[in-house]
Amino acid sequence: MADLDDLRSRWLSTLLAAREDDSCATDPSRYGDALLKRWSEPQRRYHTMEHLAAVLDHVDTLEEYAADPAAVRLAAWFHDAVYLPERSTNEERSARLAERALPEAGVSAERTAEVARLVRLTVTHDPADDDRDGQVLCDADLAILAAPPSAYAAYTAAVREEYHFVPNDAFRAGRSAVLRQLLDLPRLFRTPYGQEKWEATARYNLAAELDMLSLPSGPSA
């Protein structure tokens, strides 16, 4: 389970480091609490506070590669802040949430725009070669793909639970398409750390899951 007090503390330190208008009258903890409420919604099984904490941990690991670590951390907080499994607009709506909330919290227009751009980038996880912040966020978000077998199995099971309303055959087809899209990327991870530590294991996990999904299944649910 994610440590709520730790997440609140991390939000506060991130926002205070990122904002430029110290005259902002709104209590910064208000925004963190609102975000944590979103990350605790009942429809989530993988995109939970545990995922948020993990992404933040990975951003800490990759911080040296970022041009603006504060923007990357804010983007991590917002990247799945809006999450409804049946909709395809979650990243866009999450980016718009950041565009509304961050200026109120004292974050500059320039940094707010960067946070929103990073959130939208998680649609494809395909940052440009010179996009240091995008590389760090995407690597941090995809790091679960390089998890040990038991953790990877738990991840895939949680994703399936989030899409419980999708019949088995349709889910297998859709999930397989996602896996193929990821495997078709020249590199899953763009930071030197990610390429060295995560790339090979992630590709093994993705290929193994794809093979498993190709096996015959029972009747559709």
C-alpha cells in the first residue's frame, strides 16, 4: 500500500519547488489531496496510488537525465489523474486538469505548458531524441514492464481487472495490439539508465505476454 503521508509530503515539496508565485493564497496541500482522491477512485486496479508512487520513485532514479525535474514530477502526478478505462481521452483530460490547476497553485505558464505536454506524451510513450523530460517521464511510466515475473503478472492481472467490462476475445486483441506497438518501438526506454537496466527484461516480458495471449482461450466473458 502507498504511504499517504509520504505522498502528501512529496507533493508539497514538488509543488513548492516548481511554483514561482509564492503569494498564491491557496493552500498547496489542497491540490495534493484532490489528486490523491482521484488516484484512489474505485475503478482503478493498476492506475492507483501505488502506480503513482512507483513512477515518482523512478523519476527520482532518472532525475539526472531531466532538463526540468520539477516539471517531470508534476507530470507524474497528473499523467493518470483522470482515468476511466472505457474512455480514450484520459491523457488529454489529465493534461487539461493540469492546465487549470497549476496556474492557480502558482506554477508559471511556461512550466504548466511543459507539464501538460509531458502528460499528453504518455499517449504514445515515444519522446523525441532531444526531449530529455519526455524521456524521463516515459521511462518512469514504462518501468513496470521490466518488473520481475511475479510483479509483472500482478500488473497484467490488474490491467485486466480495470477492463473487466471488455469480453475476453476483444481484450486479448486490444492488449496484443498495444504490446506489438510497444515492441515495434526502436527502443522502449530512452534514458541511458533505462536502456541498460530495463530494456532487455521489458522486451522479454512483453514478448512472453504476447505469446500467452495468442494461445487459444475459452468462451468470451
